[in-house]
Amino acid sequence: MRNSAIPHDKANSAPIAGRSESLRDGVYRALRRQISFGELGPGDRLTEIKVADALAVSRTPVREGLAALAREGLLVREGRSYVVPSLDQDDINEVLELRSLLEPYAVQRATEMARAADVAELTQALREQKAAHAAADAEGFIAANIRFRDALVGMVRNRRLRRAIALYNDYLSCLRTSFREAHWRAVIIRNFELFVRAVRAGDGAMAARIWRKHLSEGADATARAWLRRRNGHHAPDPPPEEPARRNPPARKTGAAPARRASPAHARTTTI
């Protein structure tokens, strides 16, 4: 288990200024962002003193921010410190099930109520993901992907539903390893292009179908990433491709032609 707070070389480690309530919210947002980006991962230990020193604030707002994250399950209290929890297979399955129940409905309603500014924000975030992918900039892609998701969640008018979606997405942030692999980034872009097209057309049912497919594919990639993390393996998944065709067996003279089945296509995955 790593013993760490917010390292000084991480983004968002700048001092937070303001009133006590704003300081608490600022600490909460800074830590939540680092968990969302995967900069704080399972096993990372946070202490009040080190977090306060990193963010140049007093220990009171740090204590309140850490407690808020613990109430949401993004941190676990261990003695006088907090730890980013490790996930087991049951945790992942439960979160994926909740996302599959909540998100298709939410994006359908959001699409039906989308404004021109919402579509423009999604389009810009998609454009940034495509540019980062073309430049082989995995970190830039992750940042743009989170902006896309933040824009989408911001379109959800139901505040409690919005908070639930954001929370359960953050639970799996440490498993976004597929974002660093070019073939999976291409799949994400393909899905998001179809999704933005549906949002632009105001077709909520189509947007929900596309998002449900996106989540289903993401479940595969999340399970693979969790298995690699559990087993200590860091090799990327193989790229999605069609299975190799087998050469047909030689036909005997006078035998009826053998019927060759069409090869099944490998299912692609993303998160």
C-alpha cells in the first residue's frame, strides 16, 4: 500500500483560497478530480497533514473533504488516515449494473431536452478526443474524455440522478487503462460520433441504444483491466480483429462441396 497524499508534482495541487465552506468544497473537488483521473488509485493513503500541506490549507477543511469522500465510498477510513479502496469483482459487477440501469435513461432524457449549447460542448470535447488520439496523446485523450462525460452528465436535469451517475463512474476510474491503447480509443471515438449525431438529431431512443452498447462494451474492458490489475499484469489487451480464416479442407473427388461458416466477429470493448 502506497503512503501518499496529493503529490506536489500532480495537477490541481495548487493552493486553495476562500472561506471555510469553499475550502472544504475545494479540497473535495481536488481529491475527487484526482480519483476521477486515476492519479489517486487503489491503496493510496491520504493523511490530513499531507493533504493540507499539498493544498496549502488548514486541516479542518481537509478533514471535512476527506469525510465527504468517505461517505460516498471513494475513500475508506483506516485509523487516522484514508485509503483509496481496492475493488473486487463483486464491486465492479454492482457498479456496472447500476450504470446500465441509470445511464441509458438519463441520456435519453438529456437528449430530448438538449440545447444547442449542450450539443456544442459535446462536439468540442469529441473534437479534442479525436485530436489527442491522432497525436497519440493518451493523457490528453483521458482529459478530453472526462470533459465529454462531464458535459453529458451536466445535461441531466435531475440533480440526484446526475450525482449518482458521476459517483459510480468515478468508482471505476482506476481501471481506465484501455484509454492508453490506440485501438480502444478509436472504438470510443466511433461510439461517441454516433452518440453526438443522435443528440444533435434529438433522438433520445437512439442515444440510449448507442449508450447502452457503449456500456456493454465497456463492461468487457473493465473486467479485463481489473483482471490485469489483480494479477499484476500490465500488457494491453489485443486489438479487436476478425478471427483468422481457416483454409478449407481438401475435397475428395466426387464429394459434395463443404459449406464454410462465416467467421464470427470479435466483440470490441471500451470504457
